[in-house]
Amino acid sequence: MELYDVIVIGGGPGGLQAAIHLGRYCWRTLVVDRGKARAYWVPDYLNVLGWPDGVSGQELLKRGREHAAKYGVEFRTQSVTHVSKDPDGLFTVTMQDKRELKKGTGTQSVRTCRARRIVLNTGVMDRHPWDDPRVFFWAGYGIYYCPDCDGYECVDRRVVVVGRGNGGVGMAKALLQWTTRLAVVNVVPGERPVSPENRDWLTQNDIPLYEGKITELRGQYRDRVETVVLEDGTEIACEKVFSALGMYSVNSELARALGCETNDNGYIVVNPRTKETSVPGAWAVGDVVAHSQQVTIAIGEGAQAAIWVNKSLRAEGLLPDHKDHTHQRHLVDCPHCSRGEVEPRLDPAPEDLLD
């Protein structure tokens, strides 16, 4: 059975950043990713340093994989089905092809590996405002889910906020700093009525409240939802839709089965400094952790976790096995992995530093 220093479960931005750092530490690292993480569906990240015109989730993930591979990180496109911590302190990770697992057609693709450390980057998935496959035409373009990410795209636009009970009103309050042209739809008025206090707030801010399930969205272009139709036939004119319905799934099942502590909403609880979970040797990063769901924060957590993973391995007196290290065909800046003499890079100093 193959032994890795670290197995990263999930190939989102946080997991990939952790893998890049771990590769640069020269630890033998495997990323197991079932594909198409939440970030994959983002058409443009417009709030990331260095990308003033935006970068798509697909491009970011592609570059992240290429970057990590440069440092010898291995990848396997499979679903992790089980993780356990064994009496010897190592982790056993079982994985299987996604299609085979879903169809139940056998176990030919099942693979088991062991690891000294694991990093969980299993993510979340959003709940959409319309229970119809056609919703994906607008998702991320005319339908948004995070005001911190996409509130700016709604400046002075007509926005319909879809939520349950007071959740929709809370989202409207957040969006008020970008637009006053708001309407709120409570899709479950019988189960979660809007409180009298929030009804008063909506009235004071001239924000209409509608109640009932959404039966249709209309619009010709991906970046604009023109009409929201309710089950009673009410039609609400708009330009953008914001979902305040929360998460469809918080993918912390593996963490809970391993014994990791989670909060009431299912998010993994980690040490705020190190990102280690309640299970020693297991770290967690990205949106499956209770934090502000920003790609830049996930990336930072990945780097932070990798630093402490490295510290923990070194604290046990371990060093990377360079004899069996795939980095040596890639790295030129690692004194342990490079072969032969490497000319130092001497970039000229900027003129403003020579004064």
C-alpha cells in the first residue's frame, strides 16, 4: 500500500494552495479530487489580487493544478469514500472512480493509500433559488449567492432576493449598500414567516415582500434574469437574483466519520491559528470550514495549514525522502531536490531602490 506524507482530499483553491506549499516543502503529496468543485462553476472572480479583469474558477483551478504538479504533487480524479486513523497514527484513505461509485457497477477502481497527514478540502454546494435544471443558465451570471463576492455587480440594479423567513431580509440588508431597488421573496412563508420587526424594516425601506414558491425564471441573457414568477402567477421584474437559501450540502461527512468536531451547521471546527481539526494529524481548509466564504481566504488557509503540517512532520524528526522524490525533474530552486549546479538568478534592482 502506497504511503504519502500528505493526502489532500479535495482540489478546490484551498486544497491546491496547500498542495503547492507541501510540494515546495518536498513532501510526497497526493491530491484526490472528484472534480468540478464549487469554484469550478464561478464564471469570474473579480475580487482577487492580480486579476483586475477577473479569472474564472476553471482557469484558477487549472493553473493551481499545473502549479502544484510543477513541484511533484500527484493527482487522482476519484471520490474518497472512507478515511480512518489507524492505531499506528497513520491515515488510511479509500477512493473510487466517481462514475463507478454512483452507478454501483463494481469495485475495480477502488484504491487505498496511507498518509502521515491529511488535509480536508471537501467544500460545500449552494442551494439554488429555482428547482429546475435551467437555473444553471444564470447561476453565477445573473444569479448570485454571496454578497461579499458579487454585491458590487448589483450596483443600482433591480434585485430579487430569494430566501426562507428572515434569511432573505438579512441578505437584503447586506445588499442595501449597493442598491435600493430590492424585493424579497419568502419561499416558505408557512414554515418560516418573516418577523414583524423585519416586515417593518422592509416597509421603512420601500422593499416589497412576496411569498410563495418560484415556478419560473425568465430572461434571454445569462447575466440578466428579467422576471421571477411565483406559484400564484405573480411576476416580479428584475435584473439580478440573489439566493439567501444557504447551502444545499456541507460536505463534512468524511470529517465527522473520522471524529472531527463540527458546528451545528455541519462546518468543520479548526484551530484558528493552525487549521488543524480536533483529530490530530487532520487539517481542514476552504468553505467546509466555518469562515467567510471567499476564495482568497480559502487560499490563505491552504497556505497556513501547509505550514503547520510541515511543522508537525518536522517535529517528529521526519525529512522528505529525496531518493524517491518526483520533484527532482521539476525543481531548480530546492537545494535538496535539484541536480547539479544551478546558476543563481540575479535580477537587476528596480531603479527606485538604487537611489
